[in-house]
Amino acid sequence: MKGKVALSGMAFYGYHGYYVEENKLGNHYTVDLVVETEFERMDDNLESTLNYENLYKTTDEVMKKPLKLLETLAFHIGKKILTENKSALKVLVRVNKMQPPIGALCEKAYVELEVDREDIF
């Protein structure tokens, strides 16, 4: 049976960005995930599903490594989730950068990327 496991609004502080100032000062980010999966059975055991605590930990590990582009960051998150979870079929990753340095007021900039198993090999 196919289904989805999702996490919304995971908050991080990271040092991602194209400009040197962004790498030094850092910024607030939120990440949303929707992971499509194949549930083998519905037996009320954690081992029978994707553990969203592990999905958070995987996302946190990637967020700790500075990258220049949100696109690259989203891809690395999706790739790591697919690599570590055999039952995950596809990952929709949305990385939100709060108040991006664009020279004007802007609540957030974001990238949304769908990563499929075929994209990682």
C-alpha cells in the first residue's frame, strides 16, 4: 500500500548561501518533507513505516554542512533520505530561507525539489 510520511516546518540555523557574508552570518531556514513510501504492512510497529524522527535527523545532518545553493541543499536532503530508507520511493523537499539578503523586505525564498530514486544513481 502506497502512502506518504511528511514533516512540515522543521527549523534550522545554517550557513548556506552564495555570498561570503551568508556563510559567516548564517540564516534561519525551515524545511518541509513529503516522502512517498510503500507500506508493507499495517501492524502498528515503528519498523513498518518511515520513522519521522530519523527523517528529521537526516535533514539536520545535511543542514549542518554549508552549501551555496538551496537547490543543491534540497537535492542532498532528498538523496540522503532515499539512500537511507529503502522503502522511500520519492521525496518532495522544500527548503525555505527566511528573510533572504536581496536588498528588500522578503519573508522567505524557497526551492522545492522532487527527488526520485532514478535521480540519485
